[in-house]
Amino acid sequence: MTTGRIILIAFAALLVTGVVVITAQVLDARAQGNARQVALDPFYTPPEPLPATPGALIRTAPLDFADPVETTDVEGGTAYRMLYVSARPDGTPAASGAMVFIPDSPAPPEGRPVLAWAHGTVGMGDACAPSRTPRGLADMDVWLEQALALGWVVVATDYVGLGTPGPELYLVGQAEANDVVHSVQALRSWDLAQAGDRYAVYGHSQGGHSALWAGHLADDIDPSLELVGVAAAAPAALLPEIVGVQWDTAAGWAIGPEALVGWQYVDPSLPIDGVLTQAGLDNADRLAEECIEPAALEGYLRSDLGQDFFSLNPADAPGWAQLISSQTPPPMPSAMPVFVAQGTADEVVLPWPNALLQQEWCEAGSSLAVEWLGGVNHMKAAIVAGPEAITWIADRFANRPAPRTCDVPPPVAPEPPPDD
């Protein structure tokens, strides 16, 4: 045997050993994660029967992530998890988890202002729910402590069906708005929170979709609460445009299965034949339950292999087109202040659909302020925009006039680039 062949075999052996070690580490981490979820299950199991009133508080506990027990330390406040009653779009009560962050400072006589956070796409498995994993705090970095320092109590819904009996109604505006507003109601019924009746909503990506729909529907859900404004970072807003450019990309694999679950719940007759590829049909249920990181990785791999989740643009398909348009938030009424932040390097919610949103909403008279984040990608949008969003929200709580930036054109054209 030649020296070169011996070296090649040795290298191959090392490579295989490395793969085995990495695979073992991944499997061990998954096993530990599963054990943590089992330990958390009793908290997230709703009582039977479920309280019939949306906004009812079921239970609370310190925010830890079990095995090992690790209480979350937050500068300037204390972290809890909460189980509460929300509602399906038809009004049927359903349970959702949430995180709650209560500032150390004393509450004012009228109660603390409330900031409701709406998270982005995470996947539909129990382990993906923000309040069931330390990763759920990632998008709240920096601005959470800023909010607590201002004396606000922060509530962060998981959404119904994410970590609780499902399904999660992904990108379904009425469901998302219900989950946000009912989380505020539940918070107000908890004496420890000392929450007032004025609140704002801040959301990222899917959560931006949630925030914008809350701006439209909050008064219908609970007119006794005062929503002072909504802020959204990289919001998934103009769905026909977003779907139209992402349906045959890796994003189609990462996000398509979740959208399929939510939209089929809204319309069980939604046609599948001819809209999904066979590979999409075979893998949709499994991928919907994956957390977003492995789902996105698989999406990139499948896309590189020339596989698509959808066989055509669903925004053009009968039944799908109407549903996708119905879940697209229309321009906000001028009475509801809106802040939108968008990164110019975003490859998930591309910049141009939100440039088009800026154009259309400004023409419709929305009270819209847009912050363009040069060179910022999708994952960093909520963090980078956070301090500016908190400042904007603080002005809304202080009853200052809402800025309108419609005279400042976006840095990108409100249409697809020529090479798209």
C-alpha cells in the first residue's frame, strides 16, 4: 500500500470520526432538549375545561428552562412565564404561553405601561416556543432592558398552538392579533404585574405581521384598552409580493410548511394538488414541526439540489391568491401611529416589498414612520431597530405627536430589481 493511500485512508477515518462525534453531539443536545420539554409540559397543559373567557390568566411561574433549572436573570426586572386563554379566529377559546418581564421599579398609580412583543418565525414544535427555550430571548436583546428601565411591563406571547395544544395559526392575522391583545388582558389580571390599560406592540417578521394586524383589530378585540401605536421590524406585510419572490427559494421550504398549516385551518378546502411538489407534500408536516434553524438549513440544501416546496407561485393559484390577500394587512388608519424598520440587506423579507408598503400606506394617509437600516439583514433587524423602536414607543406613551416620514423616499425602488 502506498504512503499516499495510507494518508488518504487515515484522513477519511478522521473525517468519519468527526462526523460521528458531531452527530453524537447533535443527538445528545436533542435528547437533553426533549427532556427539558417533558419537564415543562405540565405548565403548558391547559386545564379541562378551559376557561371560556379569552384573556383569562391560567397560571404563572418563574421563567426557567428546566434540567438544569436556570432562572432567567434580566437587568432591572424579573422574568416569568404565563399561560393564558386566547381565542381562535371564530372565538373558540385556546391556550397560549407567554413570557412576562416585570420591572423592579414601583408602578405608577395608573399602572405600568405595557409593551406587547410579537416574535418572528420559530417553527411549530413545542421546543421552538420562545417561553420554552433560552433562544426565545434572542430578539429581545438590548431593547428589553431599555423597556424595563422605562418602567414598562413586557409581555411576549408564544401564540396559540406553539408549545400548547395546536395548531399554531401562522400568518393568520385575526389569530395573531387575538394572541397579542389577550396576552395584555391576562397580564392586567395578574396583580403582581400592576399593568395599566395603555399598551404598544412591537413585532419582528411574522411578529411584524401580528403587530400590524393588532393595529387594525385591537379595538374590536378589547375597546377598553388603549393601543397607543404599533412598531414592526422587517414585517411580513405585503404577502403576495413576498410569496411571489420567495416561493421557489430556500425560504419556501422554511416558511411554506407553517403557512400551509395556518392557511389550511382558515380554509380547509385550500387546493394542494398542483400547488405543492411531491417533495413538498412528503415533507410538509415534518418540516412544520422543526424549529426554524434546521428547517432553514434543510431548505438551503434542498434548494441547492434544485428541489422546490411549491410547484408554482401560490399567490397566483386559485383559492390561495384570495387567502393570501386576505391575510395581508391593509394600510393603517391615520389615527393609529406606525413605526416600520427595514434592513437593506434582508434576504427573507426583501427590502422592496416594504418600500412598496411605505409608498402605498403613505398615499393612503397612514401615520407612518419608516427607519431604513443600511446593511442590516433579517435576523438582526429587531435588535438593531430596537432602541429606536423603544424611543418611538416612549413618545407614544408620552402623547407626543407621531412623526410621519412619507416625504423621505426609501433607499430602494418599490418594485422587484431587474434581475429578480
